[in-house]
Amino acid sequence: VQLQASGGGLVQVGDSLSLSCAASGHSASSYALGWFRQGPGKERELVAAIRWNGVRTYYADSVKGRFFISRDNAKNIVTLQMNSLKPEDAAVYYCAASQHWPTASFDYWGQGTLVTVSS
């Protein structure tokens, strides 16, 4: 599975931003997809994930109620809608794919996309 993330950029505190990840390859739509982030000096963390059929989602406590993950299996795209952005949301965001749900490990990774939040 190949993953291509896009949508990062510079926003201000309180703004919204949408990240997209296009998945391609054999049975890409059958994989759970997730978004990770890694901020400066921080460990990588799982922000949100969605099961292959979209009926199960996971959110880190730090983003619950602000971030929303969705997927379009017809287009093989997963989207992370980020609202009410905070300075601590600034990070490189990565999309990843896993064959399992729930999952603690992801098998495939895309390149990162940088989100900068300016105060």
C-alpha cells in the first residue's frame, strides 16, 4: 500500500485545516488508516484512526471533539479535519495503514505533511 499525504500548511490558532491521504495499491480500501503526528522534541503519537469500513474510529484524548477522521473507500482517501487548532497541534502529520483493528502497529507509512500553528 502506498500513501500520499497532503494538506499541511501554516494556520493561526483557532483555525481549521484538512489533511488528506490518498491510498493506493492492492486492497488499500481494506486497511485501517490512521494519522500520526510528531512535534518538535516529542514522540510520535497516534492522533486518529478509522477502520476499513469507517464504522469504528479512534481519537487521542488531546484531539477529541476537535479532529474528525473520515474515509472515502471509492476514492481511497482518508481525511483528517482539524478544527480549533492549538499551538500544540503543530507537528509533522503522517498517514499510515494497518491490516488490523484495533491496532497498535501500522504496516505502511506515507511521507509527512507539516502543520504549523501560529499564535
